[in-house]
Amino acid sequence: MLDRVGLLSVWAKSARDEQGNITDWLPLHQHLDDSGAVADFLVEHWLSPQVLHRIARDLPDGLDGVRVLAHWLASVHDVGKASPAFAVQVPVLCDHMRRRGLSANPRLAQDPARSAVSHALVGHVAVLDRLVERHGFSRRGAAAQLAGVVGSHHGVTPENGQLELVRERPDLMGTGVWDEARAFFLDRATARIGGAAVLERYRDVTLSKPGQVLLTAVVIVADWIASNTELFPIQPLTALGDPPVELDEETMRDRVEIAWAALDLPSPWEAQPPGSDVDRLFRERFDPGAAGARPVQAAALEVASAQSGAAMLIVEAPMGAGKTEAALLAAEALAGKSGADGCFIALPTQATTDAMFGRVRAWLDALPGRDGPVSVTLAHGKASLNEEYEGLVRRGRYSSIGDETDDEKAPPLIAHQWLSGRKKSVLASFVVGTVDQVLFGGLKSKHLMLRHLGLAGKVVIIDEVHAYDVYMSQYLDRVLHWLGAYGVPVVLLSATLPADRRAALLNAYEQGAGSTLRHVPQDDLGYPVVLSTGGAPPRLVPIAPDRTAVQLDHLTDDPDTLVSYLREHLSAGGCAVVVRNTVTRVQETAERLEAEFGADHVTVNHSRFLSCDRARTDRALLSRFGPPGPEVERPPLHVVVASQVVEQSLDVDFDLMVTDLAPVDLVLQRIGRLHRHQRDRPAPLRTPRCALVGVGDWTAEPVEAVAGSRRVYGAHNLLRAAALLGPSRRHVVLPTDISPLVQRAYGPEPVGPPSWQPTMLRARTDAETAARKRTEAARTFLLGEAVPGAGTLVGWVRGGVGEPEVDPRGVAQVRDGEESLEVLVVQRDADGGLVTPDWIGDEAGRQIPLDSQMRPSLAKTIAACGLRLPLALCHPGVVDDVICALERDQFTSFQQSPLLKGHLVLVLDQARTAELKHRRAHFHLTYDPRRGLVHERR
């Protein structure tokens, strides 16, 4: 039998100096006490009511049960560290335990199976056995579910084979005195919650999968905070010989209160009832000088206010109707109903996310319900390059935990240090991020439970839902399913949705929420419209009497015709945009138009620029073509040549448009950038006019789009778009025609002349086959459903992708099967060293160290030189060879920088060119600051 001194000798954590020598250690009992006490604080002060009530739904004593189980699980999560497999990792601490009676064979440190018998798995087995043998739990019921929480606290759920290995290696798990030690820590935690009778309340409980996931996330957060040595200092190694100290509950509570105050997490937001005066509310939140809210905004708020609890809303309204403000107003009402303490606003691209951040921040500044500052995060890979967000970081608690501030008044928004980074940023109260960050919630991946916790406490707003293809939609639907299971309010925004897609979104959420209601596709709901789950009828929004009739022209697809068209319609000046479906067509068109109109009168914008170049171009576009105001200086004559980025990224407005044929909804989205704002225009352009190009011959039967467009969108959707928008249609009336056109384009009924039908039938069959293949491909890493009473967390993320934001292949899983690699671009100088690109402005030509540490400011400059490679370099046939070619250039200084570590580097020569050559891949790359990256396969 072990005495108490021996039992308290188990170590949980060690620290080393720069020479690798052990200097400090943490006893296991102290870490478990700290973790349990932190869990108490999380439940009492930090977790949203929405999360707490979701866990409480599974428990006989409701919220009291949440406190009990969170404390007990956090207090036992590391019990598996009382095992030889863990102890032998640090010989000096293992010797200390051996002297106290816990003996472990030092040779186990070299055993190949030692790391496989992890302390999380040992803890899983120990908790399961103790609950069954001592407390009478069912081995397949609550005992297995609670054990699964302990086994998953490192972000990866156990597998049955792993648990079997633990039982097959008693020498690594430990028997005898090791069993006794684990039993001691488990019983100690049970005593802390009130004894066996309290724990046994949950003997017959069935925890839902969402409840288990949230409890696991709470344990992870508690563990991470309690492991922070700035908050909970560990003991010097010289204290090994001192008698172990156990703190009484009052002292322990004081210790944790001090740590919690030093951590200084921002207070949660408490949503206030927004009231019924939507015009007043709109002025207070967004525009003090406005006459009032628009109809779609009033409708969204009214539908949200009518909900009895969590629900999903879909807002379908034309471009420029104020959907963003509608969603934010609805979020206030929904949060008040559900207990959400924040919002996640998800957008398609980094550019749209950056643009949205400022708008959301202005809303937050006017938002009531804050007791002190609230936390905000910009969640995408280039967040550190956003100046507005960086300003909040500098003002916030970013440099070190517990820093004091001299400000008399705390800032209303802060980017908190502890809530930064890939894994924790989603836990901030308000998050503006790319849609990937939400879609990752449906991807089997490490620490998925933390992402679910971050989503489960918020209102989730997803913009541009129509922009997500069949592959991404698999993940979106599964995430909506889980959000429904958690009781998370959701607002989806779209210009308009096909009837079957709308029904699929509603059904995904309803099924997760446990509803038996089944939505069927309906294409005659009216437009604009606000829908909600729960069986409520659609709310049709009155359309303003103003209509915009856009004249449609149909041009031959050749440069001469384009030039003649632009010269004719820009004869009195004006601002035109030419939208191409591929970057190659953008570059070719821009080269011709620069020759015709002069380089000063042409701007190029697409996705194949450096991040800093693209940001500079976006700012220039907004300053020229943004909403009317003192900041906007519109040129008398200009042509923008852009790829699809103009559909979503910027609030820009043009007098004339030329666009490649695209699927109907995307053409309409592009037209939304035509005459978007009220302003004076040249007389020939006062009627909005859009020319459709990108077709070989408009008189052909059937019409065929150019090869690049077919590769991007597929022949099926382009044929249906040509049938609906071809020469027989001379104009489109907005917003009246938006919904009918989209419903016909994506509906089952044939469109187009009879002579087209055989080709269209083949195209439909090919599209359906491709969709099935992409759907199956998406399911490889797709998370399972939140089935009621569906067992434990064992195998929950089996076969996952690891850390999705670290591995570019993981990121690609929620976007598409073909990822676009991102590289950091630098240049060789005349001496063979590295410098920043010579065209990027003030930071151009800065010397980059190869082996020594680089300054953070330089690392930030290099990070801003990120570039997406063309898909021609990223398809499965060549991507591995391209990566191998890029990996030849690796530099110690990059790996030492947290901002640059792990990134691929593309080194250009002084002529701004590079050769990528490895086995099957041989590409010549040229970077032109005006045209972007140009590639040639050799």
C-alpha cells in the first residue's frame, strides 16, 4: 500500500532550461485541483448560457449537473499520468516516484509502444473501470461516455484498437500500486464534488454526442489554462524532497481567482431585447442620419423576434438590399432568445472577410449588453496583415497575460492574447472569418471539439450561401446539422437560392435539431423572402417600386469586338468592368485594352497577385468606384478587367459591364455591381447595360461557352444560362427577374430550343455523375451526424486530417479536391542573397537573413507576399512534384519565425522569373506587378 506522500509524488509537468536540464516540476494532484477549479470558473463566468443549457439538457439536475460533471472530468482528465508509460519520460522525476513506492522500469522509455499507451488512453481505461467497479455504472453507458471525454482531452478521440493495446500492456499502464494511485486521484475528485452519491446521480444518464463534445471542450480549455505556468507557477526541482502540500478548498479557490483575474478574459456579451422600433434600431446601430431600415432588414428582425428559441433564418434578397445589416439585427434578437453570447460571421474569401471586419466592428461599438470590453477575432490566414485588426491587438491583452493598462477607460473591443492562434481564436465572442472556419466544423480533425464549442455559443451568420459548390455544400450541410443539434441560431444570406438547395439547407438544420418536419423544394415562395425553420410560413418582403432594367447585349468573343464595344459606349467617358472566368483571359484582355486605352486607364484584379498587391488594388478600386462620398474620386474614363473576385469582394459600382457567360446566379451577382449606387453618369450610360461574351457563336445550336469557362463551371450550367440569357432575352429587370431566372436555371424542367436538348441531356448526365463523385470525395473526411443516443466519442474523428489549418491539404478538404498551393514570394539579389520583392513599395528590397532570426516586422512583410499558384500547378498529376521543387528552397530564418514557419517559398530571380522543375513538372513563372503571375508549362 502506498502512503499519502507516495501518492502525491506523481508528476504531471516538467520544465527545462535552455540547456535541456529539468528545472521545475508540477505534482499531478496540484494540476488536477487547478483544472477542476478552473472548470468551475468557466461554468460560472465564461461559458455562454446557450452552451450550458445544451449540456444541461442531458442531465437530471440540469445546470447543477453541468457544474458537477465539468469539475469532476477536469479533476480526473490527467489521471493516466499515474502510469509507468508516462513516468519514465523524465528520469529524475521517475526516480523521485520510485523512491516513494511507484516503481517503473527505466527500459520502458525505449519501448516502441510507450508513446502509443498515452496518458489520455490510460485515463480513459482507468475512468471506465472505476465508474463500473466502484460506482455501478454500465460499462456501455455513461461510464464509457465519461471515459471518452477523458480519453479525448488532447483533441483526438480514442480508437478501440488503441484502448485494447492499453489493456494488453499492463507493464506500460501499470498495475498494483499504479492502480491504487489512479484510484486515489479518482476518489479524491469524487470527494471534491460531494462524494460517491453525487457522482452516482449520473449512473443511468445517456449523454448526447453534442453534450459529450462540449464537455470535452470545457475540459480542454480548463486544462490549457491550468497548464499555463504564468498563471499557475510550478515548483523548482529542489522542492522534490519537501513534503507534498495539499491546498484546502478556500486557498485553492483564492489561487484560481488570482489566476483568473490575471488571465483577464473579456466578459461575455449579454444580448439585450432589440425592441420593435426597427427604424430607431437601424439608426443607432448603423447610420444615425438614415431615414430608417429597409424592408428586408425590418422583415429579418421581425421574423427573428417571433422565434421562441434557436432557429435558422434564410434571407434571400437582391444585391445591395442591406442583407448584412439585416443579419446583424436578426442576430441580436436570436441571441436574446437562445442565450448566445457572440456571433460568428462567415464570408467566402479573405477579401470579403477583411471588408466585413470594419462593418462588424462599427456594429459592435454600438451594441449594448457589454460589461467591459468584449473579445473579437479576425479568423483567416492573413489576419495579422489587417491593419484594423492589428490595432485592436496592440490595444488589447496581446503582449503577455496580465499586463496592466494605463488607459482610464478599457477599449470596447480587444483581440485577447489567450484567444489568439489557430485553435482558440474561434472561442472569442465575436469572430469574422472565412467560411472555411465554419466548414471545418464538419471536418474530422484534431481539436474539433474546440471548434464546436466556439460555434455552439454563438449566432452563426453565413454570407453568399449561393457561392458554395456541391463539394463545399456537403460540409456546410453537415455543419448546419450539428448547429441544429447544439441549438445554435443561424442566419444564411443569399441573393437567391435554387429551390432544392434551399430545402436541403433547411432540412439539414431541422434534422440536427431533432425535428420531423421535412421541407420540400418550392420555387414559388416570392422574392425577396425571409424563411425560418420550425414550420413558419415564408415572410415575403415588399419590393420597392424602383426597378432596374438592365439592357443585355450579346457580343462575338474576340478582342476587336470588345474594343469597339467599349469605345462606342465610353465615347463620353465612364467606368466599365470586364469580368472573365479565368485568370488567363483576364491577363490577355488586359494586355489588349492597355494597348488601346493606355495603362493608366486600365486596372487588373484577380486572385493571382501577391496579397499585398491585391490589397493595394482593392483599396484603389474602392477609392475610385466605391459608394459615393468624400473618399471616392471617380475617374472620368477607366476600365477594370477582373476575374470572379469582383462578384463578392468589394462594394464597387460601374457604369458599363462586359462579362463572360457564367451560371445564371453568378451573372446576376455580377450585374449587381452595375449601377449599384445613385450617382451622375455619362449620358450614353444612364441606362445600365451588360454585354455577354465568352461564347464561340451566339447563333450556334446549341451555344458553347469557351473552354476555360467550361472547365470552371461545367457545360451543364453554362448551357442553361445561355438558354435563359441568350439573344432572345434583351433585358433583365432587377430585382423582379432574379428569383424566376435562378429557379428555372437550376430546376428540373428543360430550357432552350428543342435542337439543344440532346446536348443538354448529355451535359446534365455528365454534371450529375461529376456531382456524385465530388459528393463521395467530400465524405472521406466528413464528420458523422449527431445521432441521438449514439454511443461514445470513441472513433468520432477516425481517419481525420490532423490540423486542418496547418496542412494545406487539410484546408483543401472543405473547399475542393484540388487545392491551390500558397507560396511566399522573395527575390535573389545580385550577391545570391534574399530580399523582399523589388516592386512592393516602401518595404521593397529589404535584406532577408538566411540563418539568423529575422525581425517580426520583416516577417510580416514577407507574409504579405503570399501568392496562390495556378491550379495548373496544383492538380494531382503534378502537385507533389511542384512541392518537391519548391522545397529545395528552405531557409532556417523562415522556420524560426512563427509567422512564416512551414510555408513554401518561391524564389524569383532579378528578372522576376523562376523555373519549377521536378520529374513531371516543369513550369516557367513570371511575376508582372500589373498582370500578376504568368505561368508557362515546358
